Amino acid sequence: MPIPLIKNTFYNEQQTRRELAQFIQSDSYLSMGEQCQKFEETFAAKQGRKYAVLVNSGGSANLALIQALINLRRIKAGDRCGFSALTWSTNVMPLIQMGLEPVPVDVQPNTLNTTLAMMIQQVQPIKAMFITNALGFCGNLQDITRWCRENDVILLEDNCESLGTITQHGKTGNFGLASTFSFYVAHHISTIEGGMICTDDYELYNMLKIVRSNGWDRNLSVQEQAKVRVGIPPFQAKYTFYNLAYNFKPTEITGWLGNNQMQYYDEIMNKRENNYRVISSTIKSNMDIMPLADASYEKLPTFAIPIICNSPESRAIYLKRFEAEGIETRPVIAGDITQQPFWKERYPARTMIGVRYIHDCGFYCGNCPDYTEEEIETIVRCLE
């Protein structure tokens, strides 16, 4: 039987579908409302941050975050912004679209992430750093956070692939000024499409709610509305657009699904971590494959199973093994993002050894919490 990256749209699939159908039939208001607000509150509490803003996708979360910071004049067009070179398109594209100067930073193959030393060497000076915590892993975020504070650099985390990861210094997604999350079907929690932005910054939180909803103030508290409505007649106030914004509003279906799936949060994370630990023990005994630095994590429910081979030729051999068993595979995220057409059309070539190694020698298979023991054993056998 084939082993896809993800076997189901939701955890506890059939029951979730039945309950979703009942909700849609019974709920009278499917635009953004109580279910979305409840999901925001539940997610913020579980993540350990003060505020969460739900949007319609993880990509929208990244774009809304950059727009909000520009609206608040914390960054501006022309500012240099570093980003991890091993990342997804929607981490980089908002920087380009907003007129920032994007500066890629190389990554370590055995951590999949950038380090403070790489940042200092490759991107100074910068105004902001948008790090991607890749596939459940991260770099030395504690050191990066300290350096960013000392140098007045805004640290942002794309944590779309690393929900539930806990380091010795705390949860990924809680180190920067703000962090983004994705609830696309292949991610830790699925709302089909959906994203979240978390922060402890009250001013940013309110601006994110404006950016999400066309530039309106409708989702602000009465006190915050009074601050922005100075001089605006009450009749016009609800249809006044206060800042540059988008329509990134989620639906109540997104909110309901988020609330439904959060009840399985711990179970999902435990199964993903167990799958990774079983498979990684085989990887560590195979001289063809680079072992990842994973000993220091307190919780590691990875997004996928990254496999970094010692050569392109070796990767070809293992990809054939996986293909023969019907195991679905992917490049490691997008590989070297600076090799993508949208980047090469706009910026000169850069030589980055670490991400290029991952690009040429790496791939991943899924880490689905619904995998059976037999399916895990099949993946293990291909890696022996």
C-alpha cells in the first residue's frame, strides 16, 4: 500500500467530518465570529503567548505580520531583512512585496537552521530577521534572541512547521516579537486552510486585527476604537479604512475545526515525536545519512522526517527505495530558496554551502500521526 505524506485531512477523520457537517447545518453565522475567537484564545494559551490572530492561511499570516509592522513604522521599505535560506516562498515573498531588502542567511545541514554566527557573518546590518524553524527543528534561538535585542533587530519566527517543538529554553514560536503558524492539511493541526499570528505585543496585536479585516477597526475593543476614530462621525466609523490591509478573515468553519483539533493536540504531538524517534534511530546508524542534532530538544514532534544523504548519488539510491515502496517524498521544503525562479529573476546568485548541500542531497518523507506500525517499519527498512 502507498504511504502518503498525510493520510487524512483531520485527526480522528470520520468523527470530525460528521461533527463538522452537523456544525455547518446548525450554525446560523458562518462568517468570522465566536468559533474563531475561541480558537484564538485556546491556541494562545496552549502556545503560551498573550495574543493570537487567526487568518485564512499561513502565507496570509506572514504577509499580515510584515504589513502590520510597516503600518506601525517599526520597519519601512528599503530596510534590510534577513531570512533563512531554507524556507517556503511565503516567508520571502512578503519581504519583496513590501519593498524590503531581503537578505538570505545560510543554514547548518545537521540542524536545518541558521545560527547566530551565520547571521553575524552574512547579514549585518539588518533591521529585522525572519527565521524559519524548519520541519520542527530550530537553530540556537536563545543566542539569536539575545543578539537581536542587543542590536535593536526585530526577530520574527515562521513557526509553521514547528508547532509543539520545545527546546531547553522554551517553545519555538515564543522567542521573537511575533510568530506565524499554518493549519494547512499537511501540518500538525489541520483546518484545511488557516493560519495564526502570535505575539505578546498589544499594539501589534491590534494592528494585526486591522490588517486582517480590510483596514477596519470592527474587531478592536471599544477603547481601542475610540483611539482610532478621533474626528470620524459615528455613522462613517464602521466603514472607515484606517491602515493598509487585506481581507484575510477566516470563516467559522476554520475556527470550529481549530477548536475541534485542539482537543487532540497532545496526542498528535506525542505520535509525531514517537514516529520521529523510531525512524531517526535507524538514520543515526546509517553512514550514508547525516544524523540531525536532536538530543537537546525536550519535545520534537517533527513536521516530516528529513533525510540528508552524504551525496546526490546516495540520495538517488534512497529515493528509488522509497519510490519502490510507494512512500511519498519531497525536497526539503523548497531547497535553496535562492535557486527558485522568482528569486533568480530579481537578485544576483549567492553561494551558500549549507543550504546548497541540503538542496542537492536532502529529501523528506511524511510524519503522519495516523501511520501504522507497519508503515513506520516500511520507512525504517528503506533507511537501513
